[in-house]
Amino acid sequence: MARALVILPLLLVLGGCASYEADPVSVYQWERKVERIQREDAERVRICATLDKESARYERDCAGVKS
């Protein structure tokens, strides 16, 4: 029982770690990564433009976004 109390929290911590993403190798992979980042940034700017600037979500998600 005591062993389970030690192992369970350890498994929960390790399970919450971000997965490893290798750097792109080819030019095509780098272009795809840059395009994905640009799309995600454009979507973030679009969403932040629609949010109320006084809301908690705007403060949390839109820090540093120029609108």
C-alpha cells in the first residue's frame, strides 16, 4: 500500500510531461513548421481581436499580442 502511494504520484507527474518533438531535418520540414507557427499565431491574433480586453481570458491568452 505504501509503495502505491509513492508510485502513483510519480506516474501522474511523469505522465503530464510534454512529449519530445524533434527539430525538423529537411528544408520541407522547416517550411512546414514555420507555416504551422504562422497559422497558430494568426489564429491567436484573430481570437484576441474578438475578446473583451477587460476579461481574464484576454489577460491570460493574449499577452504580447498586438491588436
